[in-house]
Amino acid sequence: MIHEFTQFQDLQNYVNRLQIGEQRSGVLFIGADFQFEEKAFDDMLNNCQYPIVGGIFPEVIFKGNRSSTSAVLLELDCNMDILCVDDFEESHIQEKVESKFSNDVSSDTSFLIFIDALLRNKPMLFDIMYNMYGSLPNYLGGGTGKLDFLQHASTFCNKGLKTGAAFIAKIEKPLTIGVSHGWEAIKGPFKVTEANGNEIISLDWKPAFEVYKEIIEEHANVAFNMDDFFGSTKSYPFGIKKLNNDTIVRDPFKTENGKIYLLDDVDEGSFVSILFGNIDQLLGGAKMAKQKTQMGNHNEEQNIIIDCISRVLFMGDDFKKEMEILDPNENAIGALTLGEIANDGNSYLEIYNKTVVVATLNG
């Protein structure tokens, strides 16, 4: 069952009426402009009679529409085990995951992951999860936060809202997942000769922004507008080529002192290309992601969309076409995120940018 709420009081009243059930749980997606008082929200979560997990995102998706002022709830007919990770020391993460979740996973196991998009140690968490469980279970989630790129309390479970944290929820329900983006390389690869987390310092030993700016100006045939970094870069993300030949997209969001800051990390010594996309290419990526969820025989129960907010900002009104592709029956729920988390069956667990993730929850 899925529900939409435009007022906190209505959400609170609904959650307060929920009855304890042995096989019930919930996933709550909150739009960045949904109005509530934090104490009242925490009280609602504390009093909820079944496990609930979720995050605050730039926008949410409900039945073919998107909104920053709504909250949307997905109710599941299964139990849920939830782990909060707010200490990102590697050994502590491993201990927490091992003590909370058993090693008894199958292809019916799914991990839902909601993580503060501004955390810098996200890859460590994903590496630990994948090293422990591999590609057998399904992984789905998104980066939480707002478009001001300031750190807010944006992830939560029954214990309340948290700042700088990740929540991992384990359920025994299979997901069929499709991942695609539509961006194509126009220049590169370049070696990342200096990097620090999400900062690219140099490419082929040249200042990163100098290289990037020159490529954009040559391809777009216009001068780079330093007063509108997003407007100048929205068509030109970075792409990291993986061993399986997939390209992982990384979204630049600012430059300082010749460095380029990406939404997620890039490894020093890796190779990146400059990508380009237009509306038709991105819609083609959305079609591919949707088609991947329709392969095989399964009893479709619910569609979940995890799409990147920067695709909305890039596509503008044309994003309606993407929603028509992803949710033709207008029955999906989900979020527009700051980073998309998934594995599409046999691939590594990744955090993506500017990418579409579609999941079918199977009965």
C-alpha cells in the first residue's frame, strides 16, 4: 500500500493509528519542503507500532507526480530489521553490521539503504556490505539531503531523525532492479593524478578545472559562465569506467582553487572521461532501466523509483516524459535523490549520480 500526505498532521494521525503487526513495516520518503517540527516528528517515529525507515530528499515521487512538499509512505507486509550507522570507523561499521544482520541471506533478501549525501565515507560502508554479502541480496536506496548542500538531519528510523548517519533496513522481499543513465563519453579518459575524497585536484597532472573548462568550452562553443556553475556543467558530468565496462556517473557541483568537487568520491589513480547527454539520450537510459525490471517472470507488487534530482534540473519540463516511461500506470513511489544506491543483479554495489534506478518489489 502507498499513501501521500501533504500535511504533517495527517501523516501523524495515520501513523498513530497503525496497529502492531508481526509482518508489517514502512518506508517513508519526505520532501525537503514538507513542513514539520522535529520534536513532533521524532515523537511520531518513536510511537510508531512497526519498524519504519526513510529519509528527507529534494523531492518525492507518487503516482506519476513529483513534489518537494509531500511525504509518501510505502507499507510492506514483511518484517524489517534496521541498523543505524553513525560511526564511520571501518572496524566499527563491520562489527555493527555483523552483530545486527545474520549471514543468512538469499536472492529474496533486500537491503534498503538511506545515507546522508554529504558523508564522505559512503564507499567504505558499501564495500563492507558487499564484501560480507556479495551480489546475492538486492540493494536499493538513495542519498538524503537538500539542494542547498548543507548538512541537515535527513535520515531516520523509529529512534528519530539523525544527522550524518546511514540507516540500513533488511527485508525478506526480492527486488528486480534496473539501472541506467544515457550519458556518453566525449573526451578522455584522463588519469586522476591527484584527488582527495570527492575533490579532483589534477587530471593528467594539470589543474582539474582547467582541463574540464577547456573541454566544455570547446564542445559547447561558448565561454564557461563562472557565475552559473550548474548551468555550465549540467550537461557534462564525469564518468568512471568500471571493470565490467559500466560507466559510473559523478556529478560536479562546485569549483574552488582549480579543484572540482563531485557529489561522491573518486579514487586517485582512476580514469575518468567527460560525458555529455541530451534529452533523447537520457530518456533512452530511462527506457533501458525500466526494461531491465520487466525481464523474467515475477509477481509484480510495487514499483519504486530512485531517480537523481539533477536529471530533473537538467531536463526541466521534459522530465515528465521520463516519469511517463518509468511509471506508465502511475502507481509508483520513490524519491529524487542526491545519489542513487543499487546493484542491478550481478554488478557491484554502487552509489551513482545523474542515474535512474527502478525497482519492482516482487510478491
